[in-house]
Amino acid sequence: MFDLDIAIEMWLKQLRKHRAFDDGEIREMELHLRDHIDDLMSDGIVAQEAFEQAVSEFGEIPVMAQEEFRTQKRRFSIKSLLFSTMLNNYTKTSLRRLLKHPVSSVINILGIAIAIGICVLVYSFGYWIEKTDQHHENKDNVYLTTAFINRNGKMQQWGISPRPLGEMMKDDFHQIDNICRVKEQNVVIKLEDKVFNEKTTLVDPSYLEMFTFPLEKGYPSSLTDNSSIILSAEMAKKYFGENDPIGEDLLLIVSGEETKLFKVTGVAEEFPSTHAIDFDFLVNYQNSSWAIPNYDQDDWTQTIGATLVQVKDPEDLEVVKAGMEKYKVLQNEAMEDWKVADFKFEPLATLYQNSPDINKTISSRHYKTNKMAHSILTILAIFMLALASVNYINISIATSAKRLKEIALRKTIGANRMMLIFQHLVENILTTVLALVLGMAFGKFILVPWFEYQNGYSSGFHFLDVNLWLYLGAVMLVTALISGLYPSLYISSFQAVNIFRGKIKFGKGNLVTRGLLGFQLILSGILIVCAIMFTQNSVYLQERSWGYQPNSVLHAEVDDFTMYDKLRNKIQQYPNVELVSGGSDHIGVHKSLKVLKKQDKQYEISSIAVDANYLELMGVEVLAGRDFMKSPTADKFSIIVNETFMNQLSLANPIDEEFEIDTAKYTIVGVAKDFHFNSFSSEIEPIIFMLVAEDKYNSLAFKVAKGTEMESLQNLKNEWASLFPETPFRGGLQGDVWGEYFSSLEWHGEFWRMIAYVTVFMAALGLFGLISLNVSGRVKEFSIKKVLGARVSHLGKNIMKDYMWLFTISIILGAPISYYLVEFFFDTVYTYHVPSNFGSVLMSGIILIVVLWTVVSILLVNVAKSNPVNGLKEE
Amino acid sequence: MISKNLTAASTKPIILGILKQGNSYGYLIIKKIKELSGGKMKYSDGMLYPVLHRLEKDGLIVSKWVMEDDSVRPRKYYEITEAGKQELAQEQAQWSQVNSVLDAIWNVKPSKN
């Protein structure tokens, strides 16, 4: 059956195929045809005939299209012509080429995609760092009061400030809009039968005006009430789950006895993922008089966590600065040891950046390390892009051998050099765009989530960020240009005549290709050495001696001696407990600062105040002199110092040296071997041990028989629960004190191993691409050799020979470079690390050679399998 | 039958002439031409459109889509512009000149030899 509509549609299709007409024009002609058919049919002609007649009268479509093109050619500018026909043609050719060489294309695209994925990671990490605490609307008007204090001859900036400062400033300066005092307080929070150790923040009600922490529920003004408490979203969830916490009561306990009931009047919205300043619980600052025993508002010897000021205009601050002198006087009269040299106001906007230089700020101090990690990642991303580009350059040059005729033909029919370069760049951009899409997906959905999960942060970056696109656009353009320019210049430079004559033969002897491959090998080598070193390092540090014996030691933190005594009595009854010790400090958990005076000199030194069993229990070795005597009074004024103390104070014979501490004279009785008080990320500092009165006890440590640690921990927890049901357990195995530190080391190893796998993979891809092209260009040669009786191993040697030299030179050059570079890198990142070793360098060389060997073997299998007849038949 | 070349050359003044008499659309224009020439001018209908588009591009005519009340289909109507009218006048003058030249030649009787 003839269907008119279908017939017309077919005819239109033919019309569209010519692309001469736009939609409006096609519609016009369709209506023409329909009018004509209608007229014919109304004369009594049947549909099919009418259609055929109308079509035939309408005429030949190609002729019309050509005529229309003639019209269009005059219509379009040169630019639009370039884009409509030329670019179209280039894209088409490029796509065809990509599909024709799937292996090379996949290698190119995959390599660049991986590099771009790492770029996305770098961006998201940088975004997280730079956006931190930038969400506060008043960030340019709110300042943290910091003080410069001369300590041991060094100026230090501190974020804490004297207790009365805020109130006085508020009265003295009308320029100050708002003042907020911030003090953190450890509390126990009880809800029904649950108890938790928490940190609450005592603040003036202005806190919620100065910082932008919107409340999800409740009102900020409720903070003016002394028994109100505002929860963070996280805490609301912890205590009340999905229930509405507003109006619920929480019992706060300080120092083990003082209790007060607070009513929940607000819940903050989830903090942005990019924040450094936050809180768990907010209560009015007035509660200080409840939380702190013998609270005296005018006591200049006491400090609070932060005093924040808000001014309308940053210039108003100049007046305030000029008027700070009188506080200095007050402060310095009150505290001889804490002389303020100067006050400085740090803007909230840059507080996070500056806080690495400020002691005890309300912001986090991670900026510097994060920034460093960011730089390392950036370098890594550049390395990866370089590797991918090198792969790309080498493969395009190698493949160009196969397209010499195409190039020659293009040249003969009139393409100039620019056109050839352009064609190549279009191809390149197409590859990069494909890689970009793949790389973005890889970065966003695999790399970034993995990295953030491992590091416990969330950058919250998203694809709608304009800067991300600018950044990726730039990355892409640079990559496309760098990786595309040289090959396109190279390829386009050939003379067509020489190509046709067969004068140009290549694939083998290109110096640049070899240089680049060598460069790539060295880069891969460096990254492999890094990975090996990081892995070695995490093992090394895990096995590194702490300088004492943390194994088999357990500890618990108590509030006072009563608690200590109760717990000790229970613990001692267990047969596997070998030794118990108490003190106000404990290695890895808590230490104090003491000022040691000798004649006119002052030293600020960390101190650990314990009982006489402590050194023996912790396995701290006494190198000279003696340990504390086991009598409660004998060594009341004795101290034991560590080696670093001895060295830094240049005491040749420290025993019997005297120092004044808190107006009493102390004598050094022993020198302890250096031990790590902190994790291995900080250097060992001078430290002293001293004895402490029982009423100052805050900590209990005990040693158990080897192998019974886990069992003892369970016993400890059980005893604790039955003795102090109101107090959450604090303590554990001594070995776990730095658990987080070691897991971060593990993570470093994991990350760099991943990078090394990727690098090796990329190097292998590049080699594979290059060698396979080399092999396929020599099919005839190999076939002839095979026919003449060459063995596969001989052919293998033949291929290897080309690369072996390159490998040898790269390894000889790369070994010292990677050795020193990695050593420098490790010195920057770690305080203590595994010594650089040629073992790792050697291993990376071996890995690279194994990769080469594997690639060649895979290709050889193909050569071996192929029938030489087919190889010779070609062309 | 009028030759292809002559047909092509005369298309422009014919279309402009038709449009001077009133706005029209493609199918109607071609119908009119066929009518007027009595089928002597052999056109393939489609060739009209590139010409129309070129005339429009040159600013001699303008077009707009119109939905007529009595029709189910919209139509693209062409209207002659002032420039078009001037162009038509020139064409007319040229054709007349050609015509008079031809007339003069053909009306001269061959001399006796």
C-alpha cells in the first residue's frame, strides 16, 4: 500500500541529507510538494501518481542543493565556513582515527584520564583548605586577641588571653561592637543512664552573632539564659537520635561532683565540611563561676581559650591597638613568668592560615601540613600529566609512521602545514576531552571519596564550581598543547615527495622519542622509589623503639586520689599485675610545664610528675646516677632529666646540679635515656621526671604479665564500670596511645603504593604502545627472520636491544636523582624516617626492567604465533 | 520550448514581476509562471527556491510565515522590497533593450546579392 506521508518523509530525508537547507527551508519545500499533490489529487489523480508527478516536477535535489550552496557560500563568513565544514571534517577524521587504532587510543585516553583524576583530587583538596572557615559572614570584622610572649628567648604568639581582658576592653573601647570570651571545659554529661566525657564551650551570647553557625532549631538568644545549652547537630544525634532535643534536660558534671541541669534550647545546623572552628555544646560564659572552683573574674593569672572582638570598621581597631598598653602592665604585674610583649589582633578570615604559628588557638593547626600535602599532590599531578603526555607524544610519533601516506596525500591535494598541525591538534583535543570526561568521573567518584575517607575529611566540592571548570579547562588546554604540539610539528614537516618515494622511514631512530621515554622511565623510577620508601618507613617507624617499653602497660585517667586508690586496690588483686604506679602526668597522655631557674637563667621544660615506681614500670632506662628511691620523702626534691636536657643545657656532669623550681631547690639525681614522649612526628625535647604528692594524682599505670594485656584491659574496664558508674572510662593500652599516628603512616604507604601501581601501569602502557608499534612496523623483517630460522628468543633479543640501552642509561641517571630527591622529600615530611637506601632504588630499577620484559614477552607471543607468510603477503 | 539558459536568466525578473503584483508563496509563484508561459518555460519546481533565497539574501524580497484563515497549512510569503522594485525596473529596461536590439536585427531584410 502506498502511504503518502511515508513517501513524503522519505523524500524529505533525501533533502536533509544534502545539508544545504535549514529546517525552515525544508518545511517550505515540503508544503510546496503537499500543495502540488493536493491540487493534482483534486483533479482526480490517485495519491501515488500525484506524488510521483509532483516529485518529478520538483526536480533533481542534488542540483538544487548545489545551487543553494552557491547562495550560502556568499552568505557565510570565513569563520563560520571554517567551523561548519573544516572543523567538521577534522573531527570526523579524528574520530575515525581514534576508532581505527583502539589500543593507542585507549592508552592515550586512559593515561590522561588518570592524570586528570589526580588533578581533580588536587583541586578538591585545595578547595577544602582554602574554603575553611570562610563561611562566617563577619570574618573580616571579627578578630582573635593574641599575645606575643617571650619564652626562652623566643617570641611566641599565643591565642589564649587573660581572663579579665575581654570585660575590660568592652568597657574601655566604644569602637568595639561585640566581645566574646571562649573557654573550653571538660565535663561529664549524663542523660538517663548514659554518661559521656565531653568538652563544652563556655561563651558569651555574642558567640552566635560573631560566628555564622545557624541554628536548625531554637533561638541564639536563648544563650543569655544561664541554664540553656545549645548542641551541635552531631551531639544532638548522639544524645537524642531522631527525637527533638528542644526542651530536654542534660545533667552536666564538673570535677566529679558539681552538677547542674541544663535545658536544650537550640541545635545548630550541620557545620560545613570546610570548618576548623566548631563546638559540641555551648553554654553561657557565666557558668564559669559554677564550673571553675574559686572563680575570680578579675584574676590576671588565669587565662581563657580566646577573647574575640568585633568592630564595624577594621580601621577602628587601630584605636584599640593603641590602647592595649595598660593591659600589658596589669598582666605583667600579675604574672612574672608570662610577660606579654605585645597584643595582636588576628582576623578570623585568615586565622586558619595563620594558626600554625599561634600556640593554642580555637582554630586548627593543620593548615601548614595540609598545605604541604597539597603541594606534594600538585607535584604528583604534574608528574602524572607529564607521564601521560610523554606516552601520548611517543605514541603519536610512532603511529605517524603508519599515516605518512595520508599526510603526503593531504599535502599533495593542497593542505598547508598549518592545516596539518590543526588536524593533529583537533585529534589531540578530542582525545583530551574524552580523557577529561573519564578523568572527572574517576576523580569525583573513586579517587576523591577514597582519599577523603582515608583522611577523615569531606571537602564538599561539587561540579557546579566555576573555578573547577576554569582549572580543568586550563589543565586540558595545556596538556593538549604540550602533548600535541611537538608531534604535529614533527609530522607536518615531512616532504610529500620523500614520503612517496619511501625515503622517510622511521619509528626507530627518533632522538626526542628516546629522550622522552628515558624521562618517563626516570619519573616512574622516582615514584616507585617513593612508594617503596613509604612502605619501608611505616614498618620502620612501627618497629622504632620508643625509648621505653609500652608493651604490657595499661593506663587509666582518674579525677583524684580517692578514685586512684579505689582502682588500685581492685587492680592489685589480679595475679598478673606486676607493678602499679600513679602520678599527675603520664607519657603520651599528659605532661606539665615547669620553669627551671639557675642563677639568672630560666628554662621552660616539660615535666612528668609521678611516683617512684614509674620509671621502672615504663621501662625508662637510667643511664647515669640513680632512679628515685622507694621512700615517700627521700627524693622529694630530686629530679631525673633526659639526655636531650643534658645536651641542650650543655651539662657535662649533670648529677648533683641544682635548679630552682617554684622557689624550691631541686637536685638532679639521674639521667634517663631519651624516649619519645610524642609521636615520631616531633623531635625529642628536654624533659624531667619528678615525684608528686598523692593528692595530685590524675593517672594510674600498671604493668601486666606478657600475653595478658587484652584480658587485663577487659578487667580494668569492668572494675571501672562497677566502681564509677557515673564516669566514662578513659584509658587503655599504652601501645594504643599513638594508634592514629600509626594508621596515618600506614595510609601514607598505601597512598604511595597506589601511585606507584598507577605509574608502573602507565609506563607499561606507554612501552606497550611504543614497542607494539615498533614490532608491527617490522613485520616483514621478523617474518623473513622467522623463515630463515630465527628463534623467538632471538627476535626478543632483537626488540629488547633497542630498549636495553635506554633503560640502562635511564637507571644510571635516575638512581642518584631519585635517591637524593626522595631523601629530601622524606626529610621535609618526617622528623624521623627510614634512612634512604640504594636497595629501594635498585628495586625500582628491577621493577622497570621486569615491566619491559613482560611487555616484550606479550608482544613476542603474538609474533611467535603469527604465520610469516601473512607477514610477507602484506601490501 | 524556451531554452534552459534563457529560462534561468529570466527567472529573476519574472519572480520580481509576479511579486510586484502582490505577495505570494513558492507554489503559487511557480503555478503562475507555468500559467503565463503556457507550459513553454520548463521549470523544475525546486529550482525556484534557491533563487528565492538568494533574492532574499540580496535584500530584494523579504519573507514571513503566515497562517491563513482558510488554509490548514502555514505559508512562507514573499514580498518585494523597494530595492526589489528598483532592480525590477532595471531588469525591465535591460530586457527591453535586448528586445529592441533583437527586433532591429530580425526586422532588417537581407540585402540582395
